[in-house]
Amino acid sequence: MIQRQAQDLVVYAMDLEPAIGECSTEAAKQRFLDDESWQPVRALVEHVHAVVDWNERVLAANLCIEPLVGNLLRRELLLIPASANGDSVTPVIIGAAQREWHWVRDWTAELVRFCVEDEEFGEHNRETIAGWAEKWNAEAETAAEAVASKLERIPHARAAAEALQQVRAERDELQSALQRQEVAA
């Protein structure tokens, strides 16, 4: 999913260069690697990548990171401001990414439901998943706050506090529904 989205954005940047000048992915990479405000996001990506347990990695990404940081990046940093600023292409690319996220969110909810409703191991699974969520939510919060600081510089973006409140509410709804064994669609 993320690889395809990155590829779409690179192709789009190449198309934009003749009209607006350099849209270097190398420059973006350097900002990600060097800019202080991106370091919490970078640390989060590196930390989740280092996790050996595949289930923890999937659930960290899909219960904690994507609902908070992913939605903040896709929707609040790209989709809403692009639409408000007259960009008709970025919303198409990001809209596809959001649809993919909803598909991932739904199968993640089913995976969690399967784990926590197991007759023999459900309670243990619930405790394990809750522990992972607590750990990864803390790191995702730090990264999301760093990303949200970028919103203040983007014309027609929502205020950082409002954007954070929205994505936190969505993440919390997903997690609380999963804990109660009610899958949010």
C-alpha cells in the first residue's frame, strides 16, 4: 500500500517539475532525515521496522500509527489543504490512499476480533494487544504532534489542535471498539 502511494507521489512530482520547478524526492528525503521536526516520525518508522513479532508490527502500524500519523499526513497535511488550494490531482492520489487505509483498517479490526474472541486465548490476546497499543500510542502521539506542527505553514489547512483532535478521536474509536469486540466499519 505505502509503496504504491509513494510511487504515485513521485510520478506526480515529476509531472509538476516543468510547471513549478524542482520537486525533488531527494530533497524531501533529506528533510525527513535531517529536519528536527521529522525526527519523531523517523524514530517511529525505524522502531516499528525493528519489531520482530509480525503481529505486533501489524497491529502497531494499523491500530496506532496509521490512524493517527497516517491520517494526519494523508488527510490533514495533503488532502484537505490540496483541495482548498485548488489542486485537483493530489486529492485523487490521496483519496485512493485513504480508500486503501479503510480496507486495511477493516481487516485489522477483523484480525483483532479473531484474536480477542478466541475461546482459549482471547483474554491473553486482549491483554497483549492492549499492551502493544499503549506502547505504540505513546510513540505515535509524539510523531503526530511533530507532524501537526507543519500544518501551521500550509494555507487552508486545519489548525493543528483541531486536526490532532480529529485523528485522535478516530484512533480512540477504533481501539475502544476493538477492545469491546465491536468492530467499527
